Amino acid sequence: MHWARIVGGTLLAIMAVLFLCHFVSHVFVLNGDALRGKVEQDRYYLGSRGQYTEVSEGVYRYSQCLGLALIVVFPWCLVVGGALVSWADRVEKRRLAARLSERGLLSSQQFAERYFGPDAGRIELAAQLRNILEKETGIAQGGLRPDDRLEDVSQGAFPGDPSLFMEIEDRLGVDTAVEDWPRFEEAVKKVHTFHDLVNFVASCPKKTTTESPHLDEPPRGALVTGLERGLSFGFGRGWFVVLGLVIAAIVAGLLGLPLISYAFLGALVSSIGLALAGVGLWLWLLAIAAFRARRKKGQFAGACFSLLVWGFAGAFVAWCGVGAIWGFFANWPTQ
């Protein structure tokens, strides 16, 4: 599956480079593109919002080739690259789950009672941690054993990804110091196996605060819940939708139905644009949460810096998404 990740990642990188080159040349350098330009009496013009800029033939051909490559290559790089990376990830998870199951399957309760008894508190903790690990990795942990390295049962995600410990804090109400990165990084150096994880969490103090428990979290509600579900579907299954829209647009074009083909392309651009806008909004929520958490700890400079960085990143990604949709429909064919 290593080849699939390499090929998929390469295609996604090509897509990103094409988009970046087209965006920079269109907005900041050339002030237009050849696909909306024209050629009159051997004079070449780039077009943008009804305005035309005269350029040399070489620049015009460059813009034309880049625009065509973006239209043709971009969707296929997105679809094929995303599909390969997603497929490789799923196959690796299935293979890992199959290797674990060869040892014999145990439920979370059976696993905890066999290896962490007779103390009732450790049994309950071990069962909860195995359920959390299974949820966070997306891999069935029925064959997990206490001496298994966490990196080996999480596709190498641990300890670089702190989301496991964030979930542990939320579910178990303990303080793993994940918000204080230097202290957290030092603390998890001794956590290698699942048995180490149980000991580490058992030694963590319970969270105690006199403030609202949701003070440092992004505001939750229908918007946040819908955003999380939408992004989860988009990155997990969205490439099926993208592939279907690309195929539909091609078929409609071959059948001589340009407006219908353009409508499918519009749906494709809208889907990708809304996904980018959703990621931007999620980054804004992350910026707010990071700012509040650091400000509460008295790290005002760090709080402002994180708010600036994550807020700018969210604004840029959301602007790319909304701009893509606006740019596409602003040039909807009138004939």
C-alpha cells in the first residue's frame, strides 16, 4: 500500500501546485487568464470580469495551457489521489485488524478483566481506554494485548497526534496536560505500550475548575455538530461525489449538452468550495479555543499569536472556498 500513498500524495501535490500557479498568475501577475480572453488580429488578450489585458503570445499560451491543465487535471488528481490515499488507509487498517484478530478476539470488558484485574478501578479504566483507542484509530482492537506498542496498533499516529489524549480528557475527566505541550511531551515519553497508557492515565489528576467546563471549548450546537459531520463525510466519502460529478459532466458534454455539463461542474466546484469554507470555519473555532485556553493560563502573547496564526489560516482557506464558488458562477455562460 506504500505505492498507493506515494502516487496519491503526488497527484494531490500536483493539484495543489496547479491551483497555486493559476491563482498567483491570475490574481497577482497577469490580471486575467486566456480561457476568458480573446485573440483579435494577432493580438492576444487575457480576460477577467469583462476586462481585457493585452499580453504577448507566449504569456497567452502559458495561461491557456495552465488553465486547461487546471480544468482537466485538477479534478482527476483530486479524485484519483484522494481515492488512492483513502483506499491505502482502509486496506492498512483492515490488515492490521486482521493481524490483531489472529490472536483471539476479546471484548473490552474481557480484555480488561483478564489483564488488569482484580482491581475494579483499573478494569474499568482499561476497558474505557481500549474503547477510546478503537474509536480514535478506526481499527478494531479485539486482539489488543497490554504489551502492544501504541504506534503498532494506531498506524504510527501515536504519539505525534494528541487527539487520543484530548478524547481521554473529555471522556474520563482527567488532566493529561495535553494543552501544555512541553509538559505533555515530556510526560508521554514513557508511554509506549497500552499498559503504559493505563498507568499514565491512572496517575493523571482529575480536572478541577470553578469555571464553566465549556469556557475553553468552541461554542457547540447545531452549527458545530453539522460542521463536524459534514467535514467527516466530505473527507471520508466525498471523493465518491466528486467522481460522480466529474463523470456526469464529461458524459453530458459528449452528448452535446453544454449547460448541463456546466451545471455538474458548478456542483463540483460548489462542493469543493463549501468543504474549504467549512475547514476555514473549523480553524476559526480552533483559533478561539486556543486563545481562550492560553489566556486562561496567563500566556497572553502566545494566545494572541495562536489566534493570529489559526485565524489567518482559517480566513485564507475559507476565502479560497468562497472565492472559487463566486469565480465560477460569476462567469456562468449566458448563451
